[in-house]
Amino acid sequence: MLTMKFGGTSVGDVPRLQEVVSIVRQFLGEQPVVVASAMGGLTNVLLDTAQKAVERRTGEVNNAVAAIQDRHLKIANTLVQDYPRRAALIAAQQEMIDDLSNFYQGVALLRELSPRSLDSIAAFGELLSCRQIATILEDSGIPAKFIDARTLVRTDDQFGEANIDFAVTEPALHAALVPLVQQGIVPVVTGFIASTAEGITTTIGRSGSDYTGSVVGAAVNSSEIWIWTDVDGVMTADPRNVNGAKVLKEISYREAAEMSYFGAKVIHPKTMVPAIEKKIPIRIKNTFNPSHHGTLISASPDNGGTWAKTVTSINDLAIIAIEGNGMIGVPGVSGRIFTALARAQVNVMMISQASSEHNVCIIVPKKDSAHGLKTLREEFSIDIAKKIIDDITMRGPVSIVAVVGEGMIGSKGIAGKTFSAVAQADVNIIAIAQGSSELNISFVVEQNEAKKAVQAVHDAFHL
Ligand code: ASP
Ligand code: MG
């Protein structure tokens, strides 16, 4: 079996959907299982419209619903030739659109928009998309079946970012999908959406269809999991910022997870989790360039002798520094910093503390930084009054530059090479962190110098 997940752009218009049909046809011998996202951009539209509904901007809501309906109707009318089949699809779409409209009315009436309601609304994107993909495949002579993942993928009730209960989900997916495939039917499973034990709709986090793809792939014991997207693969750097960025042929699961966290938004970070356990290779493929080899993600990639693999940067961050001679040797300072920030829901992206313990600095998203600073000043107000802590300061915007590669583990001179390249580019380093996994060296620079630093490191390692 071969699990193939198609992302929003890959199912977002007529030519892409025709490409999907041709890809599925080409790999019919491999017994494909399809997982798909909502049509490109639709999840945003659904969520933005929910916001309009709660503000009772009725006209705008009605227009948005009509546009969503039109977009799907156009696909049905263009890509489904058989009349009864097309009529059945259009009727099913109409029913979903009516439901969606009712949800928006409910939100407007109650003037309440909870994460729970948002998930129910967001789900329509994948439902509409996968229902139509199954029909288009059938119409092209490929037996297919629409599968609403809410009947199979079980989660907790953390709406917006629900956690999958694998003990229930895996056997359910296996029991539902494998017999279909064995009968020569291609299941078309909705990505992103799931439900609680009580049957309440949940979603597993934005861009979560990749994750659904690997959950499904692992459950049916796929030989590989292919993530069809709109780029050739994971690159050595962001080609918009760096000259000479190239597609990586092979990377490890750990590298992929690390890279997806640090800005290379090709694949959802959680995608690797189910695949690792069963050692199922993941391949990134481009629907706009299907013959390209893409990037293979596996347990033991061929590294081609390279140390570092990618260099990426994350912008729009701020650095908060807590300083004071009184902190030296005092236990619990770091604990209090993280507890206070966690309570304030500020996401800490990186931390750095020199062994002198005189200074701790943390990197947070710029949008959370003022709140973070205020929280820390409150937490440490007594310590500041007693001069245990001199000051808590903030600067930004800054960027984290991250160099990632499993080949760096145990190799000498990587940090030296990285930092001398940055120095030669005349970029000042504000803070440094390397986890003991040695998989990632991260450092902080002024945002306006990040591009220069990334290029310098990219050149130094001949990526
Ligand atoms: N449609 C969902 C989103 O836009 C899930 C996905 O695209 O993977 O976040
Ligand atoms: Mg998407």
C-alpha cells in the first residue's frame, strides 16, 4: 500500500485535480490510499467567515458561503462528466453548504465563537474537498470511496490542536481502509479532522493533514507515505533568501522534525511521529513537478558525507534578558522564568544561559514579547527591589538562525566554522544555543542581518 497525502494547493483548482487523478492512476498498482486537505486557502476563509458571523456581518458571511459553494460547484461541473454522478455530488455539496450556513447562523445568534465551534466549521473544508475528489476519481474510472475521518480518528477535546488516541484510531483505520484497498477501491480520507469519543468534531492543528497522512499510512502499514505539495522538497535554505539553495535528496526523521520546527514549512512537525515507529519512509513530492525525485525522509538517509544540511531563520522574535549578580548560584530562577511564561502562554523559542549564571536570555515571538516582559517583571518584582536581579530588558526584532544536520553529531569544528563564517560576513551574534543532541546549532542576530548570516553559513558548508 502507498499512502498519498495531497495538500491544499494540490487539490485547489481544476488542473491540479486533474494531476491528482493522473498520479493516482499511475500508482494504482501500489494500492494507493489518499488523504487530502481542503482546497487551498479554504480553511482560512472558513475561519475568517466565522469571525464575521460572530460580529453579525451577515452580508459578508452570505457572500463568503456563496463563494465557497461556487468554487466547489465549478469543480463538479468541470471535472465530473457522468450526469447522475455529478448531480449526486452537487446534492451532497449543497447539503454540506446548508449545514455550514446553519453553523454560521448559530454563531451569529449566540454571538459566541468557541474553539469547539471553530473546529466544526473548519471541518467543512476537508469534507467538501474529499467528497469531490472521490467522485472525480470514480468519474475517471478509478473506484474510490469518500471517508470522513471523524468516524475513525479519535482525539481528546483539545479543540484546535487535539491529540490523537492511537489505541482507538489505528485499529479503526486499519479495519476500515484495508478491506477497501483489497477490493481495489481507493479510500479518500479527510485530513486534519477527527472527533472525540462523544463524536464532537475536532481538528489536529493547522496544516495537520500531513499528520493525518502519516497516521493513516502507519495504520495500514503503507510501504511509503508520500506528501504531495507545491515544492520539490526540503531545501538547504529558503530559496527566496539564499542564492544556491538546493533540494535535499535524503534526510532523517530527526532532521525533518528539527527543520520543520525551524521555519522550513514543508511538512508538519508531527508527521514524522507515526512513521518513525514503523520505519515507514516519507517522501515529499511536488504535484507541479511530479517527475522530480523530491526529498526522502527515513531512519538512515544517505548523507553524502555532509555535516550540516540546512540553514534556516525565524524572524519576528524578541530577546528578553534577565541579569543580575544576585542570581548566581540561586536555584530556581530558570524554573520561575519558565513557569511564569507558561502561565502567560508565551512560547519560548530558545534559551541561553552562560555558566556564570549572571544572565539568562530567552527568545520569544515578538507579538508575545511585551506581555512576556511584563509577566517577568511582575514575577521578579521583589528580586528587582532587593537587587538580586538588576534588570529585565528586551530588544528586537531579532532572528534565530538554525543550522541543522545529523552529521554534526560528534564532528569537531562545526560551531567554529559556523561562527567564523558569520563573523566574516560582519554579522554580530547576540546569543547562542546548542542542544546536547548536537543536531542543531542556533544563534540570534538582529533581524536585518539574518539574511546575510544565513547566506554566509550556507556558503561555508557548501550546502
Ligand atoms: N486545511 C487545513 C489547514 O489549512 C489542514 C491542512 O491544510 O493540512 O490548516
Ligand atoms: Mg494546507
